[in-house]
Amino acid sequence: MEPVRGMIVRSAAGRDKGKFLMILAREGDFVYIADGKERPIASPKKKRIKHIKVTNTVIDADSLTDKGLRRIISDYTLPRSKENTESE
């Protein structure tokens, strides 16, 4: 599946490995991604397409704020307490 604007992706490499982010733009072999917290929409991270894993979720990115993006991404992230108990 081709990465498109508004798609929720998971980082496969780098310091943000394992985190969910949203694609804001695509430029050749790169995408610009944000999560609304460490990477706000105003200053997205440039990342190679081969370093992300796409999901089937595409959201409307036009009127989205950092707070709204964090709320959407939180649905994909397990709470810390559940992560610790599942691995044991």
C-alpha cells in the first residue's frame, strides 16, 4: 500500500521506532510525519519510506490539530501498565 497524506504509520527504525505517527506529506522516497507531541504538525520529521510500516487507517489531516492527532494516535498505543504485564 502506498503511503498517502493522513495515513497512520508505525516507525520501523530510528529513535522513534515503534511509535505511531501520521503522514503529512510525501516527497519522493521521503515522508513528513508528526505525532502531535515530540513532533508537532508545525515541524514534522523527514523519514525514508522504507523506515515506516503503513496501517490501513487514513484520516482527514486538513483541519487536524496537535491535540486531535494525539487523541487519534492514543487509540493505537497501549497504556504503559498493560505493556509491562503482557510481556511477563
